[in-house]
Amino acid sequence: MNTKDRIIEATFLLSLEYGYNNVSIKQIKNKCNIAASSIYHHFENKDEILSYLVDKYIMSIIDYERDHTKDLDVSLMKKLEINFYYAIGIDLLNNKKPLIIEGNHINTKKYYLMFTGIYHQNPEYRNLFSEAIEDILNFFKELIEEGKDKKEIREDINSEKMSLFIYSNMRGTIEIWLNSDYEPETLIDSNLELIEKILQ
């Protein structure tokens, strides 16, 4: 891994623990075991690291999620189940192992809390979050269209509206899971059951 990637990864891991705005350049250099001048060689300031961090660690999750499921020879509902579980950090295709990013086991609750903090405290980067949401919605639209082509679901389903509905359910699942004692399986099963009834 090159120095630039090491800096981004270190910032990400430190931000999971302390929140991005609480991480200092000193902590980053210590984590990487490099001089501060090496950081400034690659990045003008800490905020420039943030744009790389958001792009890499949000978009990489979405790209992996898409690549992880798009070519599976399973039903639409199974693909949605895999994606709902993946959204809370459980990899159904890998014996329910926790999410791994760049070789690091990730606490998904910390991941969401970190990015929620970044979203609220750094509004200049909200466009990256909007792009991520659009990518997810487009991915769900593709899955729905594929389901219609395979005659798994009703042909009159509006793909755009249904992708919004599915994503809203997924986000709701995440929010309740983050802020309650509900088991994720209960939340996911309830939402998928409702989605399946609508699709049929």
C-alpha cells in the first residue's frame, strides 16, 4: 500500500474510533508511522483527506455491494436480503462474517455514526453523499428491472418508485438498528416480507 492510501486508511480507522473532527494530523502520522511532512506532501490539509476518505469508503462499499450480488444466480428477494444484511455489516455469502474493508474488520455501527457526523459537521461534502444515494437507487432499479425481465415480480411495478421504497426501508432498518435493541434479523425480515407482498 502506498503512503497516500496508508494516510487515508489511517484517517478512516481513527475516525471510526474518535469521529473525523476529533482526529489530528499528529494521530494520523503516528498511526502511519510517518512524518507530518509526508502527509502534507500528499494532501494540502486534513480536509483534503476527507474528500478522499468519503469517496473511497462510501463508494467502495456501494461498488462492492453491487459487484457482490449482481451476477448471483438467485432471486430478486434473495439479492435484496443479501444487500439488507450487507448494509448492517453482515456478509450472508461469507458465513455471516462481519464486513471487511481494505482487510480491516469494520464495526458497522461506528461506520454509520462516523459518516453521520461527517455529513452534519462538513456540509461541503454532502454532494458526495448525494452521489452515493443516487448510485444505490440506480442499483436497486437495475435489480427491479432484472426481476421484471425474469417474471419474478409484477411488470407494472414502477422501478424508480420501488427503488426509493426499498432504499427508504433499508435506511429505516439501519436507523432503528442503530438506536434500539431490535435484532437486525427481525427488522430485515419484516421489511422484506412487506416488500415481497408489494412486488407480487
